[in-house]
Amino acid sequence: MSRHTQGAVLGHVIGAIGEADFAAVTARSVLDWLDFDLATVVVHRRDAKPALMFDNFDSAGGTQGVRNYVSVTHCLNPVLQFFNRPGVFRARDFRIGGQGIGAGLRRYLIENPDEELGYRTVGWPQRLEEIGLYFEACHGVVELGVYRERGARGLSANRLHELEVLRAPIAAAFERQWTLFGRLPQRSRAEPKPQLSRREHEVTGLLLSGCGSEAIALRLGISCHTVKDHRKQIFRKLGVGTLAELFALYRERD
């Protein structure tokens, strides 16, 4: 059960204005109230790349998925494409699949009819329920997305309405934060990209060529257990969870 109320959420948001962790406090307050697990806060601007203000996807092994969304696949967001207005939206109401998506973008997607949109971004956790709160602020459109493992019942219409009621005051708080800072403190993405070892590069190449663990072990003169350890480290470093995602990540790179 949620430990927060609408009033408590708004109190936390207002109380965080002027603080460097404003976006994080806002996202976590909404998560606790709605009983969701993961969140992103992204500002979309017409004349600049999207800016990531907060995410906690590292807890679900989805850091690479967030990076891929912010840098590439945000352009496929159906709310941003077709509904140029503030509001609260369920992702499942915009199921579009991967039809008509060019090859350059397709390599960042995993098509799956079990996903709410009919696909997910490479590196993104599987089978999530997604609710997006969109509002104008910070010289752009702020997307506050919340996510949890999809269950038999989604977020209720009543709770969606309550979230919509919070949209205007949350937007005002973001505007105030922007006024105080002149910008929103961004989560740093300047850290070096994970580097595969020489052996991990070899194993990756063999996986991509279709070799199984036994064939890789024979080819490299190592045990199957060692191959599996290398594979686990490769997946962790690249932010993927399946072979299909590994293939999608490398597709058309050459």
C-alpha cells in the first residue's frame, strides 16, 4: 500500500524546490504514492537533445535501455509524436508495434507482442506497465515516466485522474526550479562506456556468429562454465538481458 497521499506528494515536491535532487525527490514521491518501482524524468526540447534529469533503472539492470531511449528511440514515443499536449497517458493505449520504423532505429528495438507498445528499446526491462505524466516546463516538455512489472490489473482510472490533478502544480514546481537554477541539474552521462576485455570481445563475436556455449568453449579452449561467466559479464556491461537484445544492439553496426 502507498505510504503517501496527493497532498504528501505535493508537499515533498514543493519542499525540494531549490535543491539539487529536486527531480529525484519528485520522481520518488510519485513512485511511492502510486506503488510503482522505476521512474525517468526527461526534458524534451525542440532545439536540443533530450536531457535526462533522473532515473533509477540501474536497480533493474536497465541503464543501457534508458540511454538508448534518451539518445535514440525517444523519437518513437507516440505521445510526443501524436499528442502535442500535456496530460497523463497509459503506454498500452498507444500500441503501434514496429511497423514502418526504419532500419537505423529498428536495431535499437526488440519487437514483442507482449510489450505494451508492441516493442521495447534494447536494454529496457521486459513487460513493464508504463504511465507517463507530460507537462510543459523548462523550455520544453517534461516526461515523468513511472514503471512497474505488469500485472493482471493496471493503474486504476481513479488514480490516473488523481495524477492528472497533480500535473499543474508539479509543472509549476519544475518551472520554479528552472527559474532558480537557470537549468535543471542533469544526471551525468559522462562516465566512460563499459569496456569489454579481449576475451569478452572474442566470446561476443562467436555469440553473434551463432555459436553456442559448447562450441565457444571448444573454439577457445576454455570450459563451458567460463563461457557462461564471460557471457554474464558481457550482458551486464552492455546492458542487455537476452541474446536477441545482443543481436539487436550489434545489428547493422558494421
